[in-house]
Amino acid sequence: MFYGHHRGERHGTSNGDCYRSQPPGLVNWRGRVSEQESEPNAFQQGISRVSMLLIRFMLVMAPVVLLINGYTKGDWWEAALFALSVAVGLTPEMLPMIVTSTLARGAVKLSKQKVIVKHLDAIQNFGAMDILCTDKTGTLTQDKIVLENHTDISGKTSERVLHSAWLNSHYQTGLKNLLDTAVLEGTDEESARSLASRWQKIDEIPFDFERRRMSVVVAENTEHHQLVCKGALQEILNVCSQVRHNGEIVPLDDIMLRKIKRVTDTLNRQGLRVVAVATKYLPAREGDYQRADESDLILEGYIAFLDPPKETTAPALKALKASGITVKILTGDSELVAAKVCHEVGLDAGEVVIGSDIETLSDDELANLAQRTTLFARLTPMHKERIVTLLKREGHVVGFMGDGINDAPALRAADIGISVDGAVDIAREAADIILLEKSLMVLEEGVIEGRRTFANMLKYIKMTASSNFGNVFSVLVASAFLPFLPMLPLHLLIQNLLYDVSQVAIPFDNVDDEQIQKPQRWNPADLGRFMIFFGPISSIFDILTFCLMWWVFHANTPETQTLFQSGWFVVGLLSQTLIVHMIRTRRVPFIQSCASWPLMIMTVIVMIVGIALPFSPLASYLQLQALPLSYFPWLVAILAGYMTLTQLVKGFYSRRYGWQ
């Protein structure tokens, strides 16, 4: 458990009047978070792998097209232009636009839920996330902590303990954390005025995450100084040699330790956070006080705080579990307090791992333990960061939610860092997403929006990959047997342009419910398999079109090549445009699952333009020609056959390999 988020920096004399609130601990953590070179997150790695797969495919196939056309036709210049056009068609040039616009639309929708998205790729990571690690205080629990008890070591109410805690909280120079605020608010005004008038601050030993305690030195007179230390129970006990018991100072022996453990465990089981308070009288002296002065202290007692869960925590965690996300608690608090909160919010804590255990484990041992453990307690910031990093190493997409300085390294290490309202500046800087509302139910909305975003991005990639694979295969077949090019470079570029225009509406498409029920991730291996399954389907019907134009319409000489090219141009464009609707869902398109109106409208427009171009005044400039009316029944039959076979293959594929 961490007390006092900041470590003070002294300027000038040690009388306490010249302290300035620029804690070096804060500077150190801010520098670590800001200057650390962030590794690519899951989204960035996935999109890079998929892009490289498509680019490698283009780099391999374009030279093959060049060689076959150059060898069979003898015109290497025309073959080079055609191969270059094929390469342009194979390049996923719309991918950046589709990805950016899809993510931007998701960010706008989340902003209406009062969720600020700082980095657009965090939207997709939200959907891919399968583990959410979260701090407890201020994220799962309310941001209003109440001082519930102030007792001596026996558990009896003690004003002495409260007043000592007040001096510590009042005179520390760092930003007051929630515990300090609760102490100050829990002390009556008369006592506070009396303490402030009687005691003068002399010096301070700031908080740090290793000691997990902080001390102030105060004086009531010129003869003696009093060091008042508060912090985590075990860390305070480490520097105590005596206790105040029934008004007397007695040694801290095994009997006292058992008594202390019994009392504090009882408080912890009630869900109360326990902070120990200790003091030490010293002769007045000049100069600064150091950590070494925190020794031989007298344990005065404890202050206990009530930090109840937010009302939305339990339903939010239940919704995340239903969405396939495992939630893990990473806290600096006592394992008993954390287990109590887990019980209240419906989490089965099971085996609890504490920070001291983690330090003895190798990375492999901790990675294995982290995957099966729900609750980690008494953690340092580095423990949290290490757990998150190892979970990522094991192939998980990890989110981390926290609001304190001690959460900043883990927020930065996670694939998606989530902070909440009221978080410290450094946590907001490290986070990718900030929740402005206290309700955690927006987490579920973020997950759903992330999966919807991913599904729409994947539609474009799958359609592009499979369509391009089929087109190249068709081009290779045609180039090997035809005495002319199956399509001019200009035709390929126009077809590619119109196809890209039809994809502009993909970010606005609907997504089937089954596609947002579990985490979705990039899978280049599945994409390669998808290309092999669905690419050749279009090639089958392209070859049927070649046969149709060659034997039925007798477009089989260089003089009639324009008719041949026009016929394949229309079939290719319409089949590419319709494949959007076939691949966007595992269901039967237009019947069980309909695309959004923007996508439907763009599809119709592009199909009309594609059919009209050979009949338009532009036809001669585009080297196209009007198609005979007898061509169109064949066109309908080819497209119907193409869609039917695609649906059959899709059913087999989804049963065998699943469907993203």
C-alpha cells in the first residue's frame, strides 16, 4: 500500500517555511514514463504484419506477371506497364484510410460516452484485450476515502494517534493523496487549529516506493523534536523497536507482534485499509534529517480507512467476463483488504500473490503464475510493470487501469492504458484512454466499439487479399494463353479506383453480434489461409468469363480484344464489389445480415458506373466498347454462381476454422 504519492524536494533552510512542492519522485517517474521508448502495441504489431504480408505478395507476383507477359507477348515495355498496374492493384493503398476513419469513428462514438481516446489505435486494442489488470484504489473503489478508525495497538480509539497522523498529513509538502485528505477532514477544526498553533515543522523525510512510508519532524518547543512517521504496517514495524501499550512504552516483542497482527487482520477483513503511525523524540538539532533517523521508533497505533467499491464496479466486471476478458487486481494494498474488495465486486480472488513472492521468481515462473492468478497484493510500481510485460510476452493483449503515480509504468507498458477521472497528471499522460465518468460500465462499451472497429477493418483486408489473389491468378492464366492482354493497364487502374471508392463506407458498416462476443486479434496466418480458400473462387468465374468472351462472343483476336477486355472489366468490377457483402458476414448476405445503408448505396453506385462505362462517351478514351445485350444474362448467371459458391465455401470455412 502506498502512502503519499510524492516525494518532497527541499530548498533553502530546514525550518519548513521554504519547502516547495516539486517532488523529485514525481519528476523521476514522469521522466521514466515520458522518455521511455514505447514498444509497438498489439494493434501496431498486427497491422504491420498484415501489411507486410500483402506487400510481400505484391512484390512476388508483380515480377511473375512481368516475366510471363514479356515472354509470351514479346512486348516487354507493355508487359512492364501491365505488371506495374497489377502491383498498384495489389497494394492495399486504402488500408491507412480505412483504419484511420474506422478508428476515428469509434473515438467519436466513445466521446459521447464521456470517454477520451488519446491514441486512436487504443480503440482496436480495447477490442483485442483479453486480460485487464487494474489497480484497486480509485479505479474499482470510490475516489472518496473516509477515515473510519484511529486506534492504539490494542484497537482502542486514540486521539493521540489521530493527532500524530494529522501532523504528518498536514505538514508533508507533496500533493495530498486521498488518505491524507481523509485524515485532515476526519480531524475536528478545533483540534486542527490547536495542533497547527502548537507544532512547527522542522524537516521532512519524503515518501518513496521502496520505504513505503514518510516522516515529518515537528517541534513544540526549542528543546526537542518529534519525528512522526506513517506508512504501510510492515514497513513501519521494520523501523520500530517499541510500542505504546496502555499508556506505557514497552518493547516490540513477539507477544506484541502477534497482538498487532490480530488487531490489524481484523480491521483488514472488515475491508479497512490500515496505516501505521509511529513517533520518536529527538534532541533539537541543526541540519537535515535522513532516512537513517527512521529507526528505534515507537509504534503508536493505526488509522483505518473505508474505501468502498464503486456501484458500477461489480456489473462492469461481470460484463467484461461475459465478453471474454479476464480481470486481475494489481494493488499495493494488503492482501486481506484486496480480497475483501474482490469478494464485494464478485471476483474470486483464489490464490493471492504478494510482492515479496514476486521478487524471488524468474520471469518464466512469474509469467506462468500471472496467467492463473487473479489477485496480486503489496506490489511496487515495478512489480506491476513486470507482470503486465510478462503477460504480453505470453501472447495476451493486456490492458491496465490505474490512477496513481505508482500505476504509470504499468499504464505505459500495457497494450492499452486506461485512467479514470481525478487521476494524477502522470497517470493521465501515460494512459491511452481516460474515463471522465465515474461509471465503469463504459469499459464494456469501449470493448464492444473496439471489436466493431476491428471487424470492419478486417473486412477490407480480407476482401482485398482474397480478391487480389484471385485477380493475379486469373491474370497469370490469361497471360499464358491469350494472344493479347486480358485487360489494359488503364482498365486495371480504373477498376482499382472504383473498387476503392466502394470501400469508403466500410467504417460505417454494421457488425454481426457474434463478431463482438469475444476478443478479436490480427492473425496473418488466418489471412493467408483465407486468401487461398477464397481467392481461387473468383478465378474460376474469371476463367468462365474468358471462355464466354472467347467462344460465345468470338472475342479471340487482337482486333476484338477490346470486347474481350470490356467483358472481363465489368465482371471483375462487379464481382469485386459484391464480394464485400459476401465476406462481411458469416451469415447469408442480404437475408440474415444486411450491410449499412452507406455501404449498400456505394455498392449500387459503383456497379451502375461499372456497367455504364462501356456505353458512355468515355468508352473510346478508356479503350472500352459497348457490350451486346446477350452478354448481360451471362453476367447475371456468372455473378449468381460466384456468390453461391462463395457462400458454400464460407460455410465450410467457418465450420472448420471459425470466422473473424
